[in-house]
Amino acid sequence: MIRTFIGAAFLTLLILIVGLPIIAYSALTGTSDVLYRVGKWAIGASMRLAGVRVRAEGVENIPAGVCIFAANHVSNLDPPAALIGVPRRISYLAKQEIFKVPIVRTALRLGKIVPVNRGNTEEAIASIDRAVEILRGGISFFVFPEGKRSRDGRMLPFKKGTFIMAIQARVPVVPVSILGSRERMPKGRLSTVPGEIVLRFGPAIDSKGYSIDQRDELLARVQAAVAAGLQQPT
């Protein structure tokens, strides 16, 4: 609990002292590279202070160009672990609720984070269209196709939106198996347990051979690859 508090306090102070000026700079210049780099460093430092380490396996499987990383989701630590473990600029699809705070909303939009309203089909489709635009603009996405965290660690069925994105943008999908994050912070827990989170990258799956009507086939192939990665020993 103490290490979690130290990590959270460090991140909060950094946001107040450094983050606000950088957000203002990014808004004025229309560029978010500095914001992204500082944010990635700050989150990595706060995780280390909380006693959580992130290790990446299979980085050689990540293709050179833009792609979608598709992973299982069991903990609130999964998105920050992805930010630390993926060796390139990434964006996310995020719940619309976290965009309600004005300063947070500004930072997320500058960082190309796309809000998703899962209760409104038309808005959800618009979010996919926006994500495809960002992919075509050169930024990869890290997505949790289950749509929500698994409470017991067992993978939930994948939803189709991620694979529609991949097919429309014509980018490969990299299966990612996240191990250890549930042990570090299971659903419902506010503090972290020191230890390691592993991001295991599987071989990329090319979406160019699939049509929109074949999205279920792509989904099944990626889901099976993520599940297989979870079974391998660390």
C-alpha cells in the first residue's frame, strides 16, 4: 500500500508541476510528441516506485509499420503496462466516462486517444472510423477486444470492433498475452502488489487477406493466439 501511495503521489505531483505546462504547449503547437514521451516516462517511473516491473517478450514479432496490438484484459494496470512495454507510439480506445474531466479530456484528445460509447451503436461506429483515420496517419493502437476486464482472469469473448478497424485500415494485428497484471492489481483492488508484468507479443497476423464479412475469422485467429500465449510458461 505504501509503495502504491508513493507511485501515485509522484505521478500526481508530476502532472501538476510538469504536465499542465506540457498540455498547454501541446495544445498551442498542435503536436503531442513531447506530451507522449513525458507521459510514458512518468507512468513508467510511478510503476517502478510502486514496485511493478514490465518485461516484454517477442518484441521481434512486432512489424515495422503501423499495427494493432490486441490483448487480454484483467487489470487496471494493463494500459500503463502496454504504454511502457510497447517500443513505439501507441493510442487507445477508452471509455467515454474518463473524458468528463476537462484537463484529462484535453490531454487524451491531444494524445489521439479515442473515446468509445459502448451504449450507443452509432457513436461506437464513429469511434472506429476515427481510430482508422489515426491508424492511417501512422499511429498504432493497443486494444482490449474483450471490451472490459475479466474478473476471474479467464478471457472473455472478443468483440468485433478491433478487427473491423484492422481490415479497414489494412494493418496487421499483433496478439499480446498479458501475464501477471491480475496478480499485481486484480479487479476491485486499489493498491498494487510488487512484482512483474509480462507482455508476450505473438507473430503478427496480416488482415489484408480478410474482408469485412470475414472479420469473425480474423477475430477467432487472434483470440486463439492470445489464449495460446497465456498458456506458455514465463
